[in-house]
Amino acid sequence: MKIKKLLSYLFLVFILEKADAQDAHFSQYNFSPLTLNPALTSAYKDLQGTVNFKDQWRSMNAFRTAGAVFEMKLNQKRWTKLSRVTEGYKKKLVKGLAFGLNFFSDKAGDGAIKTTTVNLSIAYHALLNKNNTLSAGLIGGIMQRSISPDPLRWNNQYTGGIYNSATMSGENFANQNFMVPDFGMGIMWSYGSEGRYTSLNDQVFANAGASIQHLNTPSYSFLGTAEKIYRKYTFHSNTMFGIKNTHYSIAPSLLVTMQGKQKEITVGSLIKYKVREESKYTGIIKSSVISFGCFYRNKDAIIPTILLEMDRYTIGISYDTNISGLAAASSGRGGFEISLRIGTGSSFLYQNAKWKM
């Protein structure tokens, strides 16, 4: 058997026996807010929808992951009149109660090991002052898991390095399809400064949050054992600094997750270039921003990323370049990922009073 194929099989065995209690994830994690922290529910937009797709380790038929999120904030006062500005209106800072719906599906390997979750989230965003917001959120729903064990191959089915399908695997899959409840919670602090003038580009944005997922540590195992999914602890932070008197901004980001014995750190930054300014008062001309950057997931992958923002639409494309020991089986090919987000306009832009969303 070729070493690459052997490593692929060993990896699929690892998925089944070891990775059951670990979560799949997106590299563009900011496009999947409810898998990070329920406090992110509609934190910066009144209305927003996002879809994601990731194809990871295609050479080994490993993971295909898809997600969709819908978020909305209730009873928002859209406009407040600016003093000393004729017919000038500013959208109020985000606050209040928000709800979200999150769908996530992950399929792995020849055994079609599938995890599907549907969750509802609720969050409240409290304004501490004109620049600072404190958010808290809860999330809960159903997780379904399934497997098709027949295509899987096991060590005792190989004799002298030759696979024999007639040999029994010796594995007993007591549960091939089941559902369990799942719950989580989180908090987040946000800071936003508009800057003195749009042309000066001296705005600052920052947030930091923490969440606990799988609070109830649901019991689930394909083999009928008492295995439980580990609680997942997530810490995340994003910042953005405008470079004065330029069209550039820098947006560093950090994600730390801990689940069982596993710890993952992803760090990196985007460089954002504003191709076109939004008209300050009329809102007729929409802004557009292009961003380039790179992220590093410790001992696993380097992730070049590009984002294009056009008014209410954002598209993100990234690629995981595998640098771990698995590179021998994956040929260094990690995963292609694409995300699309549609939302309401920025909460810091001036608009005409008659303009409607």
C-alpha cells in the first residue's frame, strides 16, 4: 500500500475514534459568528445573513463543511438628527435585543461521518457609553450525528498489506444516527471610535469576547460508549486601526480555542484598502473596500485570505496551506473556503433621512 494512502486511512480512523469530541471549524471564523460566541449575534448589524463553505483535505476525502447564519436586532431606532448639520442624520449605535439562527453541517471521510447542528441564539447589547458596548448571549439547539460504516477499512482487514473486504472489521456501531441537545453562552466587549473626519481615517475599532460551548457536555458515541463531547472554551479578539491620511487600515485578529486536550491558536491580520469613499450625507455613492492578509493556525496551516466589501455585500476567499505532519498525505493541500455576507449598512455612516434600508 502506498504511504500516502496508508496515512489517509489512518487519518480517517483518527477522525472516527479521536476527533468525535472535537469541533470542526471555519478558517474565516469571523464569518461564522455563532460558532464562536452567541454574544456576537447581530452585534454590528441590524440585519445580516452569512453562508460559508469549506472543502478541506480533498486528497483524502476528509472534510466538507457548510454553514449559514441569519441575525437580526429588534426595535432599532434607525436615525437620530445631528446637531449643527442641516438634514444630516446618523444611524444610532447598535444596542438592544437580538436573535440569531445558525445552521452547520460537516461531513468527513469515506464513512460519511456527518454532524449537523441547528441552533437559536439570543443576545443583548448594552451601551456603556457612546463608544463602548457590553454584550451577552445564549445559544441552544440540536446536534445530529450519523455514519455509514460499510465503506470504512480497518487494520485487521489487512493481511500482508492486502485489504480483504470479507474479513470482519470487529467494530460494533451501536449508534449510527442520533440527536443530542447542545447549549452555550458568551460575553463580549466592543469599542468603536468614528474618528474626527472621514478623510483623516483615524477611526479605531476593537472587540474581545469569551464563550463556553457544549455546556451540557452531551453524551454521544457511535460505539455505544459513555463518551461525551468536551466543553469548548473560546477567546477571540478583533481590532482595526485606520492609518491617518491614507486609505489603508490594519485589522489584526486572534482566536484561541481549548477543547479537551486540544488547543488551537489562530493569529493574523488583514490590510484593508478603501477603494471608494461613501458619500457622507446622501449615501448614494457606496463605499468599497478590498482586504488582503494572512493567518497562521499553530502547527497546522498558513491561511492567505482576501475580502471584498461592496456596500452591504462582503465576499471572503481563503486557502489553508497544510504545514503539519499530515502534509505527507494531503500533499500540502489544506482547504479552500468561501464566505458571503449580506447585511445592512455600517452603523457609523451618515445618510440622508429619506434613505431606506
